[in-house]
Amino acid sequence: MVIFPIKTCVFCGDEFELKPDKPGFANRCPDCSQPEEAGGAPAHKDAIQIRTEHELNAERRRVMRDMLYRKEE
């Protein structure tokens, strides 16, 4: 099992695994690293959207961690 380092995105604050073939910047999550659409203004997220996504991602990580490291009784 390969363990990748956990980084925190400097843009949105979400945690992500830094994998070797991850596109974009090493200090940004994959969502924030994607290039902006050509010809349009960049879509900015407001604080509520960022916080909601952060909470959802934290809950997903917790559930995955619990599933991976659950002790069978």
C-alpha cells in the first residue's frame, strides 16, 4: 500500500493527497489546480460554498478512514 503525503490547499483549505501524476500546483487541491475556462471570468466561490465543500470533504475523509481502519469484531 502506497501512502501519499497529505497536503492542505492554500486556496480553499481542503486536504488532499499529493500524488506523483497530479495535474496543477503541488500546494493546491485538484479542483483549485484546474485551469480556468478560456474566454470567461473565473468562477469564484463564496465563503459559504467553500465552507460547505470543506465540511463535506472532511466527512467523506472521516467515513473512508473509518471504513479502511475498522476493526472486525
